[in-house]
Amino acid sequence: MVPAAFLELPTMLQGLGIRRCLVVTTSNVKPLLEGVFAGIKRFGLEVVEAPSVDREPTVSDLIRVLECARTTKPDLVIGIGGGSVMDVAKIVSVLAEDNRPVHEYFGTDTVPARKVVLICVPTTAGTGSEASPNAIILDEQTLEKKAIISRYLLPDYVILDPELLVSVPPRVTAATGMDALVHCIEAYTNRRAHAMVDEFALAGIRLLAAGLPKAVQNGSDLLARTQTLIGSYFGGLCLGPVGTAGVHALAYPLNGRFGIPHGGCKCFDVTLCGLF
């Protein structure tokens, strides 16, 4: 993980023998990727841009990206964005060649083994999706957040580049950072806590405590951005073996039914759980 690491993506893909890559991102991030896309194309690789994921994804949003993948048949899926983007990219990477209804995959170990390469590139420091076997989708029929959990959702490669976070606004930096911090806190205080996972949780708490206030105050502080990015990654590592607890249990219905942003819910919920 180094500044400008993302710019090395074209060279990296050339070494993987990739022919066609599907890029899942947001409309805000897409203009920032033009130089990298041009570099990928210079190596003779085809770049397919999936429909943008500009909100916390619903089943309908996921289906639109899945249809794109099933039509274009990529051998690489890249998720470049926050947790919503990476969750969609992860699911698409395992379901691109499977045509069953999406609802049949909700749960644990329900998806087939992945046949394409998956790369995740976070542009926020919050969900840790790039390090977890989880993906969350909003079922618009029930207004419930539904999870797909599988080891096959873990990416083959992760690029952590703090320069991609420099333009994230203070409000989003704070909300996503709280999400990352809660991942670490809930892992450490969890009834299923594990000594090995505790090390990641404590390291994440220290990094986020040091870097998050500075990143909110000065988005161009690359050291602070690096600390929050690694802290978020450590929080993601905690999600598979230990998981979350009460704060997330309260956050999901607030987000699903009332549209309150996932990260923002944590600022409120962690206080309630702490008092309890």
C-alpha cells in the first residue's frame, strides 16, 4: 500500500493475462479513472464499464450490473469505490455465469466458486469490504438488508491507495470512519472474540483513533488517510471470523427502512449501545 499504487494497475493486469475487464464504480469516481482506463487499453485489454452504483445497492441495481457481466463475459471484475461498489463487484464476480434468481443466494456459502479474477480498490475508509467475505444488498421488496457470505467473495487482489481518498468530503470521511471503527470495536468486544482477531481489531482502533480526526480536518493529509485506510482494512479482516454485534443490528433497519446512510447510523447507534 503506497500513494499512487492504483496507477500501476495497467502493468499489473498485463501480467495476469487478462483480456476483458468489467469495471464497477460510481459516476463520481468514473472521471478520475480515464487515465488508468487508457493505460489498460494501451496494453490491448478491453474495458467494459458497468452501470454506475451511485447508492447503497438494491437487488435491482445488482441485477443491472449482473446483466452487463453476463452479456460481456469478462475474465476480470474490478470494484473501485466504497463498500456499495465493492459489494456489487464481489457478487457479480461469482454470479456472472450463474442464472438463478438473486434471492436464492442470500445466506452463507450459497454461491458457486468464482471463475474470474476479482480486484477491489476502496475509495473510502469504512466498510472494509475489500477484506471481508460479506456483501450486503437492500431487498427493496422487504426493505431489509440481506447478506451473501462466502469465502469466494474475498478478492484476489486489493489495492490500497490513500491518494484515492483525498477528495472524500469531511462528512463522508467521518461517517465511513465511524463504520470502520465500529467494526473493530464490535470485533474486540464480541462474544465470539478471538485472540488472533483481537490483534487486528486493536490495531485498527489505534490507527483510526490517530488518523480519523486529522483526515476529517485535512483531507489532503496522506498519513492520516493511510492510517484510516489500513484501519478500515483491519476492520474488514475482523468481519469474517468474528462479525459484528448490536450497533450493526440497529443500523440495518434504520438504513433499509428510512434511508439513513449506513455509516451515519453508527454515530448514533454506538452511543446507545455504549449506554446499554
